[in-house]
Amino acid sequence: MDDQDLPRGIATLGGSRVMVHFDGACQPPKGPGVATFGFVVEGEGLYAEEYGLATPPYSEHSTNNVAEYVAAIRALEWLRSQGYRGAVTVAGDSQLIIRQMKGEFEVRTEHLAAYHTWLHTLAKEFQSVEWQWVPREENRRADALSKRALEDARPAARRLHGRPANPASEEEQDAPDGADSGPD
């Protein structure tokens, strides 16, 4: 076989995969609040950490579940922007998002359907995507990035939207470790 007959593109050797860890945060978790995302991508010579706002603060869709979807979407969009199309493992501590992407749970909330559809469409651009639930302890860096984005965004969001500087119940409303806020 001549070299010019070989297919071109990004090759993965030995079954290598890019690993994505994603997480979202929202205060209050069921919204409307300040929703943020964080993700870490590593493998195949690629590395990225990113975090930011998932939605405009206090919009009706600023919820924890939307933040989780946006985190996974932004990670796959970043990989696509780098020209990577190989195998990906997408890991997160949101059972809802992982199980919806695996087809184990229906998407019953209308506004989540658009996020699910876009994430599913993005996933088709890769050789394969494995959706993996991990406990929060195994998702620490993505969790820390989403929380960092929350801390960075809260003061400005409060000033812009006339929210109190330090609502007493805000910290109490954080979802317990390993738990989702449930369907929006």
C-alpha cells in the first residue's frame, strides 16, 4: 500500500482517549441564580481548563442542570475547535446528565431538550464518546473550576441585578455532595 492511499486525520494509537471532566454549579441550585461551568480536558497531547458563566445571571434557565449541560457542551466544543475527532470519555458527577446522554433517562424538561440535543449532535463529531458517571471526589478539578467561576461571578451579578450582598440562605441551598438538584 502506498502512503498516499492511507486515510488522513487525527489518529489515536492503542485505543487512547481524551478524558473530559465537567461540572456545573448554581446558587441557588434550582435557580434562577448564578449558573457556572468548569471543565478539564486531557489526553492525546491536549490539555485545557476552562470555567465561566453558563447562562446570564438570574435568567429563568440559570439552574444547576443547565450549568452541567453547558459544561459538557463547552468541553466538546473546545475539543472540536482543536481539530480533535478521536475517542472521548466524558465524565461528570451529574447522574441526570450522564444518564440522559446514555439514553437511560428521558429528557422531560422542555428547556433541557435543546441542551441535550446540541450535546448529542456534538458527540456525533467524535470517533466515539463514552459517558461516565463519577463520584464528586473523582471530579474535584472540574468542581473547583465551576465553584471558582461562581465566586468570580457572584459579586458582579448581585450589583447588576440588585441582589443582596450576602443572602443568608444562599450557602445552605447548595446541593449535597454527589447529588443533583433534580429535574428543573
